[in-house]
Amino acid sequence: MLTVSVHSLKETIFEGEAKSVIIPTSTGQITVLENHIPLISSLNRGKIIIKRLVEKELEFKTESGFLEVKPKSRIIILIQNER
């Protein structure tokens, strides 16, 4: 299970658990799963899709931003968004 935080400059948009996150990075779209290697990347325009365990998946549009995947399946996403 992943612990995911999505933040904009103005607010925390989402904090919770997920089984995977699909993210548009500067080198292409990636899917982050549990125990992913640590990673820092810039984001491209696109959709971030958070696939949760039981609840409906969430989608957030982003113009740009940054991603950090930390050890122990923690993901922090900072975005400039259109919500």
C-alpha cells in the first residue's frame, strides 16, 4: 500500500492510501506501485490518477510540478493545477 500526498501551492488536495498512482513525468508516464525505488522527477501537463484500494479512483489535472517517491512507499506530489 502507498501513502500519497498531493499538494498545490494553496492547499493539500489529497492525503491517503492507494494501490497505485499514474503520473505524467518529464520522461513519460509512470506507474508507482508499493516498494517503488526512490525517485525525484518533474511533472508534465496531464492527469494524475490515484487508484485507491476500495474507493473510486481519483484524477487531478496538472500543468507542471514535482514528484518525490520516498522509501517505505511514500509519495509526495507538488502540482500547479487546474482543479
